[in-house]
Amino acid sequence: MGHAVAEALGDLLKRTLRANLYQALTENIGEGVDEVTYPVLSGLARTGPRSAADLAGEVGLDRSGVSRRASRLEAAGLVRRAPDPADRRAVLLTLTDQGAETVALMRERLAARIEESLNSWPEGEARSFARNLRRFLDEGPFKDVQ
Amino acid sequence: MGHAVAEALGDLLKRTLRANLYQALTENIGEGVDEVTYPVLSGLARTGPRSAADLAGEVGLDRSGVSRRASRLEAAGLVRRAPDPADRRAVLLTLTDQGAETVALMRERLAARIEESLNSWPEGEARSFARNLRRFLDEGPFKDVQ
DNA sequence: GGGTATTACGTGCGTGGCGCACGCTACCCT
DNA sequence: AGGGTAGCGTGCGCCACGCACGTAATACCC
């Protein structure tokens, strides 16, 4: 059982990394977002305006890396750097309207793609899978990673 | 449903990449294998001796990258370069005994770790999860990636 | 059968992204 | 008021990658 799950996870990881997913999801969208910059965009969408240093932990990167990625997104008009009114040293990375739309659209596209393939599953199996996948995150071997 | 699975997959990807998994799995093992070299080692274990060019597609890398990674594994004594007897231009990458043992041990460790956390699941749920995970690979949105 | 095109390999070169550390500005605290 | 601290952006060196070149062995073709 452990072996089967391990092999499946390995395959899943390999395929998702190789699927050129970002390229597919960003079709007909502004050019600023790719596999490198998306985690920053998504992180901001998840939690609202934050500093690069704050995001760094979540993205799994150094502060400098987040800053550089944010610069790209800024150049593409998806992120805005705004001085923190409470602390003028700090800089808050904020999604522009276009940035928020972009990440929403990408998520919608991915979800639709998954939904579509789940539609042909036996009734209830898809729901069971979704539940167990979440359980695997909460109780599985990586439960206290982040 | 699609959204829930998409988010879970994202989390799963993020955590597995961040879990320092290779570091944990290679504890008390020779130093030659890490997250960079493991895919080559594992690929060889899966299919037997192959050329670097052949492996490249599966690893998702250029021929040169595979060759360089193989050189590291060779220096660590886990892989051997053997001339192909049928074509003296070709070079076959082959696992040494130590290389085969290493990959087997790493797989065993990962499987055990997963198994352990699955033991506390409700009866049958783990089996259902394993089955559906495999189904997701075979019929899901990434079914024809590789 | 010999000469040319092709195939396979390893490696130098340029590129890109990373972490570290520096300098600078703004804040805090006594 | 002034020294210490926190937060930022960016230059620097490093490492892995893909591309392309050179070399050696094979395949093809007249």
C-alpha cells in the first residue's frame, strides 16, 4: 500500500512539473506570469498585501528572490509596490485588479480542467478522492511541513 | 469539487518540494544522491541500463544534464558507465550494486513513512485513496503528459 | 569497398535564478 | 538627540540548465 501511494505520488509530481501547466493556464493572458512568478502572485491572492520578506517563507525562497519575482510581476502590471503607511521602511506587495483577475482566471481554468476529468468517475468516487487527498495533507507524512 | 482538488494538489506539490524529502531519505547513506541526482538513479532502477539520451526524455532534461548528473553518481560509486557492446559510440548508464541498494532503501523508507501515516486511517479509506490516486493519474488531466 | 552523411557522446559557453551580504533609509529606545 | 535595529533593493558568486561544437563510431550509397 505504501509502495503504491509512493509511486503514484512520484508520478504525480513528475507529471505536474512536466505538464507545462502554467503555459496552458496563461494562454491569452498577459505575459508576466509563469511558473517562476506564479507562486508569488498566488500567495498574494491568498493572503492579501504582504511584504516580500513575509511571503518568502511561504514561497520557500529567500527574501531577495521574492523581491525579484515581484519586480517582474510589477513590470507586467500584475503587482504594485505600495509603501506601508504604518512603516515607511516597509513595502507592501499588492495585487492590481489585473493581477487579481489573472490569478482568478488561472485557478478557474485549472479547476475546470480537473472537474472535467472527474466528471467521468463513478458517482461518489470523485468526492471520496477529494476528501482523502485533503486528509492526506492534514494527517499524512507531510502534515507539519510548512 | 475541481477547486478543492486543485487547491489540494497545489498544497501537495508545495509541501513535497519543500519537505527536504531527499535529505531525510538519504540519512546514513552515501552522499552521492540528492534531489538533483535521484531522478536519474530512479529512472535507471525502473528500466535497467540505458543511455543518457534515452533517459533524458523521462527525466525531463536535456541529454547534457543527464550526463552531468550521471557523472556525479558515477563519482559516488552508484552508477557505472559501460560501453554498449552493440554500438561502440553509445554508453550505457548502469546501476552498481550499491546504486541499486541505495534506491531500494530510499523507496523502502518513503513507503514506510507513508504506510505509517495511512495506518491510522479508517479501514478501507487508505485503499480507496491509493486506487483513486492511481486513477487520477491514468484518467485525470495529466493522463497523456509523458 | 571507400567516401560522406548521420548518430552518439562529453564538454565549453552563455543564461537565469538562487542565497548571501552590503549599503541605505526609516524606525525604536533610552 | 543619537546609536542600534529592522526592512528594503541589488551586486556578487555559484550552480544547473540548454545549446552547440568537436570527436569518434556507425550507416548509407554509388
